[in-house]
Amino acid sequence: MPKGNQMDTKALEFKGATLENLDNIARLHAKSWQENYHQVLSADYLQDKVFNERTLIWSKRLAEPKSNQYVIIALVNGNFAGFISIFGANHQEYGTIIDNLHVASDFKGYGLGTRLLNLAAKWAGQHYKNDAVYLEVLACNTNAIGFYTSLGGKNVASGIWHTPCDNHTKEYIYSWPSAQALSKQTEGGLRVIEG
């Protein structure tokens, strides 16, 4: 586990996700929605359905990945700490989408989310360098909005998310002009203990 508000870089590992990571990814995705989206997703859905639904989605994504998909996981001392997924050239206007970014509660505040964004931006820069990078964030997720704004993300559009439990809620599109721009904004994000 991290100490204070710093993390030993020797304890960190980032790698591409495989089907072996399915349970950890689905659990963290479900838990993140339970912690952050209780205002917009039904209690029944969050309690009884979210994990099974996320498992089905991630099972397909990991077993049959699209050619433009990349999923990176973060491990701290071998413990699953977070993940990010990205789809290159996902949208004609907005470009490459950061489709998911989730960090486990025990590992928040150490820069793992920033580091995952940086790694995803570098991948996008190698494979889709002419595309902008964007993500969709719910209006109720003010912590995430603050985080993306602090990293130079610009609110460029809004829309309505039709939730898996048939609710509707406002969302925003945050964008960076290029993968390189996002990469620069996220350099050196980890708060680490050297040595």
C-alpha cells in the first residue's frame, strides 16, 4: 500500500489488460459506478445488476477486442489498482475516446489516474496521432470534471446519457486537441518515493 500521499515507483506496474483481468476490471467498474453514480442510476441496478452487466461487457471487450481498443491496468505491489480503456479514432469529429478511467479508492490521490491517462495518450499518439482525444463525463461527477479541467480538458459539448437502467442524465464531452497535448498535460503525475 502507498505511504502517506506518496507511492514507491518500484511497487508500480502498468500493462495491457487480458481476459485474466476480467473480474478485477468488472468489479472496479461496478464499484466506481456505485460510489459515483448513485444520483443517476437506480438503487436496484447498482445493488443487483451493475456487476453482472459490467462483467458481460468486459468479457466481450477482453475476449474479442476491437482493433482500435487498448486497455491498460495498474498494479501496486501486485494489487489491482485501476484501469483505463481507449478506442482510437472512435468519432469523426471528436477523435479518440477515453472510454473508461477508474482507480480503486485505496489508490486515489497518488497520481495513478494521471499516469494512466498519460500512458493512454502516448498509445493514442503512436497509433492515432492526428486525432483529438475526448471523454464523456456525467454532470454529477464534479470530482472527475475538476480533474479533467486541471489537466487542460475543455468542455466542448453536452448531451444526454441513456443509462442502463433507463434513466437519462446530462453529460459533457471534455476534449484535448491531440494525444500529444494530453500527454504533455499528464507528464510526471505520480507522487512517488524514490529509492
